[in-house]
Amino acid sequence: MERGRAVTVLIGLSGGTFLYTTAEALPIGLLLPMAADLAVSPTDVGMLVTAYGAVVMVASVPLTALVRRVPRRRLLSALLAGFVVSNAVTVFASTFALLLAARMATAATHALFWAVVVPAAAELFRPGLRGRVVAVVFAGGNIALALGVPAGIWLGERTGWRASFLAVAGLGAIVFVVVAALLPSTRPDEGHATRGAAPDARRFWLLVAVAVLATAGAIVAYTYVALFITEHSALPASSVGAVLLARGIASVLGILAVGVLVDRNPWLALLATVALQSLALLGLYALGHRPAAAVGLIAVAGLAFAAFTAALGGLVLQVAPGRSDIAAATVSAAVNVGITAGAFVGGLALPSHGVHLTVLIGALLSAVALVLALGERRLAHPAPTVDAPSDSPATATPALVASRCAASRCAASQLR
């Protein structure tokens, strides 16, 4: 494939991750204007985020298995078209029930998109560039958190929340045209990224466990970072936006920087990012009362988690014991389990022990993930892949169908 065309398609696919992350997170920042316009409570609007995440978690594996024979250009084009239509319905929804239905439709396309986009992007370039390609795809989600979501909230506060979703739908139409016109029409069972380069069921399920724990560690601290900044670090409330912007910029830098390491040694990339997250959160627990240290460590933690998501994507393409899209869907679901668990645990600890403890819990969960990741070195020989996810959703672990009780994937949308 011509390199210029491949780069254009890659940017388009990264634009897709940007838009999905932005669309998922917008109701959080536009909670009050949406509730007032639709004559519902803010809690009801919050359900738009929780239900969205639940659909993504539960539907990722079975939906990916269901469409496993659909050519990638046709599938991704259909998903992006569905994204545009469902967000357009969101713009014109006059009732909360219709809005909820539109959001669930967007979530269903989201679940499939994140499962297919990594192998589809990897196919555009030679195998030696997989890590860098995955990093570019995932960078879209991080840029959304740093710039897309704040821009959407700013627009919604000034021109109405519907304008934000209209802008998302419009940008989605552009991405749809790029993907539909330029993505090669290949069968889903063709190409070097269809299956793992070094299939290993044991390493894959270890990766799933690390994904759950490391994500939970990041989210238990990040969910209440605004409280940490104002209550523990004694920074003014007006500084929260600037601190989160610094974290977002660091996240983008981290996810792009780790790409080369993922290509050279993906397991080392995983170890390094989880270790960095553990140290950053432990340092934040110990030194977070100092404003300068708090800002720096929050940024480092964001950098580490974003780079961790890129390492996850690269390792899926290496150790997937069956089809890489099913494996990617499984890891995506695992990340969502981690998001749910992290937000839930943080919510339990906050009332009785304060926001300071949530950071320590995040550091401990990350440390457990690091210990598990170190265990990969003991898996010296590939194991049979009979228990691995293949073409059937029935192989998903029980953890992947656990309830996503109350969390927003946006808190780590870098996550899928």
C-alpha cells in the first residue's frame, strides 16, 4: 500500500478513537445543561455514561465474534456511519428515552470499533512498526481527553449541549469518508495482524489480569484527582483545569514515546509503564501535599497510564492466541472492568478515609499488576491455546462479563 495513503488512513483511524472518546465523555462535562434541557435529574444524565460503559464492556467480545467474517473496510465504514447517525439522533432527541437509545447505539459501535481498529491499523504497515502504529491510534483517545472533551464542553456551555454532539457528528462524517475511501478492502482473516505473532494463551490471560489491575490502580486515583488537588495539595479550584491539561499533554507524549519500545520489547514496555505508574502514585501519596510535586507526579502518572495502553495494544498483536480482533475485544472489556472496579473502590474509600488514601490504593493495585507482569518471565514456553479466545464469545472469562456498576470509561478512555 502506498505510504502516503496508509498514513492518511492511520490518521483517520486515530481520529475515530478521538471522536469516540470525546462523545463518550461529553455528558460528564455537560451534565447540568443536559439535565435542565431534558427536564431530568443530573443522576439520570449520569446514567448515560454508566450505561454506555456497560454496553462497551459486555458487548465487545460477542459483537466482535458475530462480525468476524466482515471485511474490515466495510465493517469500520459501517461503524463510523452508525456513529454519525446515532450522534445526529442525539442532537435532535426530544426525550430522555430517545437520547438513551441513541447513546446505546453509539456504545455498540464503540465496542466493535476499538476491537477492530488496532489490527486494521497494524495491517497498513510492516510488522516492525506495529508499536508505533498502535501508539498513533491510541494517541487519538488521549488527545480527546486533553483537548477534545474540554473543547466540546466549552462549545456546549456557550451554544447549547446539542451543538457539541453536532460537531462530533460532523467530524465523524469526515473520518467516515477517509476510511471508506482509502482503507484497503481486505478479508478479516488475511494479513500479518490477523493473529498473534507469537501466540501464547498463558501470556494473554496474564495480560488481561494486568490490564484489569493496572487500570483499576490508575482510575481509583484519577477519578478523585480534582479533590486531591484542592483538598490535599491546597491548590485553588481554578487550577484544576490547568493540572488536568498538563496531565493530558503528558499522556500524549507518553503514548507516542513508548511506540518504539513496544516494537523492540513489548513486555519491557509493559513492565516499565506499570512500574512508572506505581512509583508516580506512591510518590503522589508521599509528596502530594507539596503543590509542585503534586502537579508533576499527576502528569507522570498520566504519562505512564497512557503509555501502558499503547503497550497493551502492541502485546495483543503479539500474544493473541486466536484472532487478534477477539483478543483486542477481550482486553478492551478487561480495561472497562478495571475502570469500574477502580471507581467503585475509590468511592468506597473516599467517605471514610479521604482522598489521600485513594492514591495509596491506586499505587498498591499498580504494584500488584507489576508483580504479575514480572511473572511473564516464568512463562518460558508457549502453552496450548485451547482455552484462548478464538471466534466465539463463549470463551470470555467471567471477569469480562462482570457488572460495570457506576463508572465512566472516559476517566481512562485511553483505555480501550
